[in-house]
Amino acid sequence: MTAGDRVVVVGAGVAGLTTAVVLAEAGASVHVIAEQVPGVTSLAAGAMWGPYLVEPKDKVDQWGQRSLEIFRKLAEDPATGVRLTSGIEASRTAEAPPDWATTLPGFRPCEPAELPAGFTAGYRFTVPLIDMPTYLGYLLRRLDAAGGTVERRRLASLADAAPAPVIVNCTGLGAQELVPDHDLRPIRGQHVVVTNPGLTEFFSEDTGLSPDLLCFYPHGDTVVLGGTAIDGEGSLAPDDTAAANIRARCAEVEPRLAEARVLEHRIGARPTRSAVRVEAERRKDGTVVVHNYGHGGAGVTLSWGCAQEARILLDLE
């Protein structure tokens, strides 16, 4: 395709908005269509860069590294909501660190005295933390500055996005019906946002495949506490019991959080499949559809890399 061609991006989560920005800044005439702007699942993210539990590994590594480079640049501007933050990822079983962590600035094994009770291993590093409401607002402003437009509308099919020679499908769980893609499933996530009692560093437990997560991410005056990962559950209704358990797990590691005032609950459904899908197809009517979905809990982490992959697929320089 060439600069000036019309592209409709369906979906306004972090994948959709990032892809829209990349294509608009490359010269395409971009129009975003989404029922929710910005997407509720992206708003609910923590969010810490880290390519967790997603495949295919070789592509994920490339996409994640590209995103990391860009987040580091964005962290130079406080208005983006991105900050480089130090902290600890710990384990109750002496697990080796993930490959991606060992390459991060400041990486080193923790001393035993640095670990909370019950933890046997841990690693300290510096990584981008992203305050998602602020960050998604930044992406919307950047898209507007690049000439992109946004329409709030629910689509019954991808064909409803026409007329456009190119449609980019960033619908997350919506792809279950719109594609349809029966490999896609939800993994429910819940976070509790509280006032910050003075935390400046993150903490995250390597909980593997457990549905009960433990992490807290400070964002200035607030802290995002996590979390849950309930496979196959797509409800966005608040769960008071889960919220209480999240607070208890976090306060056990950081007692100052026990008295922090709850500001809001954020619930999303991570769009998960056996492998992230970023590929192009030409439909019978000649429309080119580029799919960019199925990022699981790594949507933020992979967002810039996958968006640039979409641009390459469209041969948009």
C-alpha cells in the first residue's frame, strides 16, 4: 500500500491504538472503530513490561524488545505515563530468572535479606511501568496529531468496517466472533487500585500458572495491586472476595498496603490463544485484513513490536 491509503483499525485497546499510531505516522489515512475507547481490558492492565507466557517465543522476543526500546524513550516524557522503575521479582521456589529479565538494566540476584518471608529467590531489575489510563490517553492524542480519527461503534462483522481496502483486526476477544477464532479464550484479570502509602518500587511474584497473582505497581499517588488469572472466565463484574484476597496477599509482602484506601477495581479479560496472531489475509472481495490479536497478558509488552509487524505486512514505509 502507499501513503494516503485508507486503513480501518478495529479495536481501541493498546494493540489497536498503537497500531493506528504507527500506521498513521507512516502516512496512512487511519480510522479507528471500536465499541469502547479506550478498550476496557487495556485500561485494567497493571502494567509492567515483561513477555509472560506467550508464544511463539522467537517472535515474542523480537516484538517485546522493539517495544522495550520505545517504552524507554517514552519514559523520558512524564506525560506518557511510562516510567523506568526498579523492583523485585521473587519466587517461593528457587526458580531461575526468565531470559528476558537477565538483560534488563540493574539485573542482579537478591540477597536473602531483601526477600519477604517465604520467598527463596528473587531478582532485582529496572523495567518500564505503564500507568494505563494516562498512557492510553497519550496514544489517543498522538493518533489525533497524526491525522487519525476514532468512531465508537459496535461491529457485527469485520465487513461492517468497510469500505476500506485494508482492515486491521485488533479486536482482542472480539475476534472469537468476528473472525471467527475458536482458539481464542479469555483469562480474567482483576486489579485493585489504592492510594500510595509511599512505595517507589514494584514487586512481583513468579506464580507460574496459578490463578492467584501477587504484584504491586506504584504509579505516583496510586498503586495497582494484583491480581488474578482465571482461565476461561470472561466476566467483567467485580469480585469482592478476589479483591480482598488480592489486598491480603499484597499486604503480607508490604504491610503499608494494609491501610491504603481503595480507589477503584479494574477488571479485564486477557485475549489468549496458543500463539499471538499477527498475519495478513486477502479476502475474496480483495480486502486485505491484517490480524493483530491474541496477546494474552502481554498486550502492552508486545504492542509496539506487533504494530510495526503490521506496518511491514502492509509494506507501508
